[in-house]
Amino acid sequence: MSISIHLEPRLEQVLDKYCTERQTNKNAVIQQALEEFLTHISQTGNSLFLDHPFVGGEPGEDPEAARQSKQRLRDRMSKSTAAYENR
């Protein structure tokens, strides 16, 4: 399956540097990161949105909920990226 994602410039730079230093490609790094993330979620019992039949807001949900969840995801990914950089 092929997908396309948009990376913020800072994250793309970190990914480029990581791939160059380890002589690997972006596809392999992203696949590994996604696999580790999903494995972690399944092992901790934190399903996030995996139990939902669709991704999106619930009727009557706070309009700020999406923005807040996106910010939490960005924060979590930043911490994960920092952990990889410090290896």
C-alpha cells in the first residue's frame, strides 16, 4: 500500500539527517516508527482512535478537541523524535 504524508520542514530535516547518518531510506524509517508506535499502543491498551470505525469528531464534540488532539500528537512525536536523535 502506498500513502502520502506531509511533514513539517523541521521533522523532514531530522528525518533526512537520520537517514543519511544510518544509510537507510525514509520509507524504512517511517515503517519502523509506525510499527513501533502501533505495537506500543496495543501493548499498553491505549487504543487511541483504533476502536473507532472512522477518524473524526463525534457529534456534539468540543470544536477544540481536534486541535488539542493534534497538538498532543505533535508533542508526542516531538518527544519520540528527540529520543531517536539522542540514541
